[in-house]
Amino acid sequence: MADRQEIIGAFYGRADEDGRLKRSLHGRLEYATTMAYIHRFADSRSRVLEVGAGTGRYSVALAKEGMRVTAVELVESNLAILRERSRGLENLVSCQGDAVDLGGFADHTFDVTLLLGPMYHLYEPDEVNRAIDEAIRVTKPGGVILTAFISVYAIMYANYLRGNWAFGQRENFTDDYRVRHFQEQLFTGYDVAEFERLFAGKPVSWITTAGVDGILEPMEDCPDFSIRDEDFDAFAAWYLHFAEKRELLGNASHLLYICRKN
């Protein structure tokens, strides 16, 4: 059986993750909303760590704004693209690494820590907790951690309403409707309250939980779905105003849990 790193590397070796954030409307909304939240807590003076930096979509943009950025990426093919895109940016350094072990970084180093992908692919409780604990450890007291996760309900809506519901239900829920997590899923989803409980008892204070792309991912498959380019900015601004409404969170494919280190 392949291990987690092999499964993730194989997937991202053939996936166009960077293109998704530019090409699809839900990807564009995810990027715009996530950047808006990053800018609430980071400015040009900030020292930022992005763990699971992918091809550098966020890290490169933040470095171009003047932030001192450290990008950590597990997948070699993604890291190669990131390094090519960041060529000449002296305030961006990158390295290969795993969210569960940030031992190369000292305690209390970063003003803002971003976990914008690793939690999608961590399945064992000990690894989930190690990733959270490591992000907290390397963040300065008073610093902010933004952790992305996926709604299990959005996974169901986006992928299993095509005559394959029973398979998706077995894949993501037990017989008594508890959420399942195992590495062959590739992407694992959470109930919002379930994910928030992961931080209980840790030395952080919750700021907010926000959806970053709403219900757009399943909607884009509808043949009559359309948001004109000239309307997108207005739609994104409208969505950001409601991104934290609790009654809407489970519909979003991607969410942010945002907390401050005590």
C-alpha cells in the first residue's frame, strides 16, 4: 500500500492545482476570499510561513507585496514550479517539508502561519494533531494561524449527486453517519464543528471560521450556471460579507479556521 506522501505526490504530479485557482470560478473565489483574510492579519512587515505552499500561488503574491515569506511544500514537482516562479524574490525562501514536522524552524518565529492544504491530506489523529501543534509552535505569541479544511458535505454535493450517492456515503460516513477519515480518500472532509474541536485545549484563541468559495464548485457543473467576468468582483465582495455565516459554512467546499496564538 502506498504511503501518504506517495499518494499525494502522485496526485499533484498530474493535477493542475495552480490552474484551478485561476481557471474555475470557485477557484478564483477561493483565492480572492483567502487573500482577503490573509490581508486582515498580515502586511508588508509580516514574516509569513506557508506550509503546503503548492506551486506558490499565495507565497509568491505575498512576497511581491513585500512580506518575508517562507514556503514549505511536500511535493517535489510543485516545489520546482514554486522555485521557478519565485526566482529573483530575495524575500521568499522555499524548502521541501511536511506539515507534521517543522523541526527546521524555531519556536515563535512567524507572525502569520498558513496551512492552506495539508489538512486535506492528513487522516490519522496523531498526524492531524502534530500538524496543528507544529503550526502553533512556530507562530509568535499573538500571531495568527489560518488553517484550511474541506467540508464533508460539500464533498458529497460536488461529487456524489451523479447516480453514485451510495458509494460516496460509504466513502465518507460510517453506518451511523459519523465522518470517516482514511488516506485512500485522498481528500478528507470534516464537519465544521468537528474540525473546530481539533483546536480545543490548544494554546490558541478562535477568531472565526469562514467559507472561502461558497456553493460554487457543484454549481459550476450546472449547464445554465453563469457569472460574467464583469460581475465577478461584485459577487466576490458580496460573498466575503457573508463568508462567516454559520448557516452557510457546510456548503462551502473550502473553509478557513482562523485563530490567534495565546
